[in-house]
Amino acid sequence: MTTARRPGTYVCGIDAAMDVIGGKWKVLILWALNQRPCRFGELRRLLPGVSEKVLASHLRELEADGVVHREAYDEVPPHVEYSLTPLGVSLNEALAPLGAWGRENVLGGVPTH
């Protein structure tokens, strides 16, 4: 996990999950990658307001946690694409009810994307 905690140091499953998705942008990165694999620049456009530094840092952390895969293609110019791993897909599936709750209770049933 991003803080390098051992499994026995978590209080509960929510604590462990929050260690992976904590931060303003990580869940939004996962949501964007759920649509399709993206290059770094595409992610920046999909997430207005995220800085390049924060996006790069969060992508590295999500990759280290095993939820995002980074594929570097040997091309000129360099081509790097990010996608979800099976673990990342399952994490997005777990987050779906939370998104539904937000749409129903905070956004007042307003559909998003």
C-alpha cells in the first residue's frame, strides 16, 4: 500500500481500502481508467485541476498498489499508457455503490457521465 503498512496494522477493511484510494484524485483516476486505457495527457484533460506532479505521484502509488498498470511502448516519441489491472477493476466495482449513493443523496439524482 502507499504507506507500506503491513496487513496486520489495519483496523478494518475500510482502513486498508482508504490506504489505497486516499487523496482527492485517486478515485477520479480510477474512474477515468475504467472507461478505457489512457495516456498521461488524456488523464490530465479528463481531470481538470490536477497538477502534473500530483497525477504522476498518484499514478506511481496506484501502480505500486497493483491497481494500475503502466505500459511503456518503445516508440519515438515515447508512448506510455495506463490501464486498470484486474485488482483495479474489482476496486472500481466496490466503489460503484458509493458513487450511486453520491448521485442519489448529494447530487439529487442528477446523472453524471
